[in-house]
Amino acid sequence: MTKEEKKEIEFYEISDFKYYLQSEKRLSLNTINSYETDLCGYALFLRKYQDVNNVDEITEDHIKKYILSLKRKELSSKSIARKIIVIKEFHKFMKKEDILKDNVAIFIDLPKTEKKLPDVLSEAEINKMIDSIKIDSEIGIRNKAMLELMYGCGLRISELLDLRTSNIHLNAKYLVIIGKGNKERMIPLGDEAIIALRNYIENARGKISQKPGDILFYNYQGKKMSRQGFYKYIVKLAKDSNIEKEISPHTIRHSFATHLLNGGSDLRVVQEMLGHEDISTTQIYTHINKSHLKEMYHNTHPKAIKEDKNDV
């Protein structure tokens, strides 16, 4: 979005909406910028193709025509749904602030999106990756601590890399995470993570970087680790462990949640540990859990095996 384009749609009160997202919703800067980009595209369409020159001129029909334009561009249903959600939030805000009399987006439906279940690793695959990390160097000690922590606590990659030493409470066996929207949550630390972390803090961290500061995980240059660097490391570690699944740091988080549910954890507990605001976000893992149970049944139950043979 160019400066000229942004200037052209200033009358749409988008700056007020951005302030609301930052001050009240406490969304991240990346999310707010994404919202702004979507709204600018929406506003430009209305002005250029629908001759809408003020926000109070927008009707439900205008929004439907914009959605049709997105479909003609052959955008995925997921991308279109995201843009509609932004538009609905924008109009909801405008009504709430009495800038507009009516919320013309209230009856706009979201397109049906196919929910793709995230890939997960088995417990054996996770253990294989962790056990394959050699701890004969400071970097190896760091890497093992990072993976033990990510899997043991279900952290997002940003949460892992943003950790400070002040967030870690080894004796009390918990850590404090500042997640999305600057929301704080406490997560218990397992014994394996504590052992790996203590080894890293006592024997490796000070040798990797002697600079003052409380960043927990440094790279070999003594700087904060990058998302790209850790992503590449996880992919290589999986490949070296002969794991053929498509994997990313988020796969570790998915695996954490799935293994908790497979072990009988309550969905609300998993929601709290993952830092999900809405439990519907966590419920996707119940589908994975059911898929796992179904697979186990068909592979082990004598009646299931017999039925499969009869189908041949």
C-alpha cells in the first residue's frame, strides 16, 4: 500500500480503528498492519468501483460486491474469510463508537473454510529428535534446552525467542510467558526441561555471549536468535532424524497439545497453557485426538482388523 493510496482513503477513519486495536484490543503491530492493509484494499475498491466517498455511504450490497471481487481474483476461502473478519470488526467498531448509525456488515457471512488438521509428531519422533542433539558443545546444549522448552511448554517460536532469564523460575518449576496481546501466563516446567535449562544457563549461555543482558537464548554471534535460524535448525534436525513429515517450529507446539490430550488432559487446561483466548481454537486438537484413537482402534482391535479383511 503506497503513501498515496493510504492518503486517498483517510476519510474512512482507519486511523481511529488502528488506535482501538492497539490500545484496547492490544494486538501486535504485525496484526494491526495486516488489518490496515486489508481495510485499505477494501476502501480503495469502494471508492474506485462503487463511487463511495464517505464511510457512512457504505451498504451491505457494497460489501457483497467487494467479496465477489475477491472471489474473482481466485483468493483462497481462508484469505477471503480473514478479510471479511477485518471488515466486520471495523464496522462493529464504527457502530460502537457512534461514528455510524448502523452496522451494515453484521449479516455478512464468512465463507466455509476447510479446516486442515496440523501435522503432529509422535512421542517417539519427538524423543528421537531431542535425543539426537549432541550436547558436547555450548551450541548443542543450547539447542537441547530450546527444544525441551518448546515441546515441554508448547511455546510459539516468538515466545521462545523472546524469553528473558527473569521469566525462568527453575526452583519453583515454572516460567512466565508474555504471549499475544502482551497477555501473561504461567506454564509449569517438566523435569527434562529443567535439567536442560539448568545445564544451558550454568555451562553454556555465558560462553556463547558475554554481553550484558537478560536474553535467554543467544546465537553463536552473541545476538538474539532469529526465527529463520531456529526454523532452519528444526527442519534440519527432523531430516537428520529421518523424519519425513513436513515440519516447522509450530509442529512442536501442535505435538505438545495433542500429546497432552492423548494423555487425558482437560481441554481447558490445554487452552490455558497454549494461551488461546477462545477455546474453539484449542478444539482443533480434539479432532486430532479422535483421529489418533480411530487409527489406534483400526490397527489393534481384533474386530476392526477382521472387518478390514472382510472388506477385501
